[in-house]
Amino acid sequence: GEEERLLAGSTDLSMEQAAALVRRWGGLAYPAHIDRPSFSLISNLGFWSPEPGFPLAELSPHADQAEWRKRPDLRGVPFVVSSDAHYLHEIPDASHTLSTAERTPQAVIDALEHLDGDV
């Protein structure tokens, strides 16, 4: 199928409001591909902001995690690595795993909220 509505529009919600709204609905918000030179939290703000209360950040597969780990503003922030695929055929084979208590969306959210290291 194809979505007819524009889903990439902007909002008048702040990051804090958006993260709180996601939490209120039982989800988990975190910034995607923070290593990208455009359309990322770091490229827009220039730093990691703890204000929204994001429990983790996503890096793209080609990011140098060791370099990103050196940033003082990211100290203690767990990373997940995702493909950033926009089409099914772009999704690569699994190279990272996440252990969950069970195979449910809530178990994935719980595991991501309590990451001890990077995934």
C-alpha cells in the first residue's frame, strides 16, 4: 500500500513534549541516527540534550561508536545501531541482538529502557 498523507511534516511540539507524549502512550522515544550530518539531534543542536529524558540514542551502522563514546555530553548514554532502512529490501541481516524477557512490544521497550551497554 501507499500512505497518501504527508507524515514527514513538522510539529509545534518541543522535544520534551513529544517524548512525554510517547511515554504517556506507552512507547519509548529516542533520537535516531545522531551521527548523521543532517536531520539529527546533534547536527541541529550541536550537542546531546538530557532535557527530553531520552534513555538512549541510535547510531547508523557506519558510525564509529568509539569516537561517539568520547563525547562528554554522551557519557552514559547507551547506543543502539539500526539500519535506517526506508524499504524492506534495504534491511540487512541481523548483526546486533537485544535480550528480552518475552517476545512482546512491551518487553522490547523495557529492555531498551534499561540498557546497560550498547546494542
